[in-house]
Amino acid sequence: MRLEDIEIGDVAVLGTHTFTEAEIIRFATAFDPQLFHTDPHAAVQSHFGALCASGWHTCCIWMRLTVDYSRARDTLAGISPGLRAIRWLKPVYAGDTLAYFNEVSAKRILRSRPGWGIIETRSTATNQHGELVFEMEGAVMVPAGG
């Protein structure tokens, strides 16, 4: 995919993921060992009221789905200069199913890198109730020009 093929407002529907109790505990034990992520009984006493996924877990699932989506369409792009404004707006509980999306919010030619452009994105996830639970902004370099 080239910069010229991408339109501002394009939305990629990345797919869905259901968070299980076992998966939440396994991820959190390895990467974010807080009791409301690792212990269902202790989580009930927390401000979340139940076991919930680590925000980093929801972000990692976004990355997995983004890579899978791109590979399936042979649209892997270049280097990402990073993510910003990551917001976890609602807890993701065991049994929740999130739908993930990437929307193109801007694009431009990179003057510092001939033959390359950059697209800016807003990535989101909504739960099975249609509630926005996760969002962030990012960018990725893509080939540009003929």
C-alpha cells in the first residue's frame, strides 16, 4: 500500500477479541502483576469490582490484530515513530469482547525521507455494549510517490 492509496477517514476493521479469565491472569502475571489483574477474589475488593485485563493487554491485542490485518492484505508498512495519547477509558472484564479499529486521521509526504510518507491514525476498541474502552494515536511510515 502506498500513501496515494490511503484516504483520510479510511477505517480498518481489525477484528474482535474475547478476553478470558485465564488469559487475563496469564498476561498480567507476566507483564502487569497487580491483584485486580491476577487474583479474581482480590479483584472484587478493588475499585474495579472484578478481575479486569491490563491496559497493556488490550494494547497488545490491538497490535496483534493490526499485524494480522496487514499481513492478510499484504499491506505491511514501514517503521512507526510511535504511539501517543494512549487512554484506557473503561475496564475490560473477563468475558468482554472488544472490536478494534484503525482510522486514518492525517497523511503527508516526509520531506526528510524521499519516497516515504506518514499516516497518522486514531486506534480504538469498543466493548460488546458499543462503549469506547481504549483509544490512542499513532503514526506509520508508508511508501510514497511513483
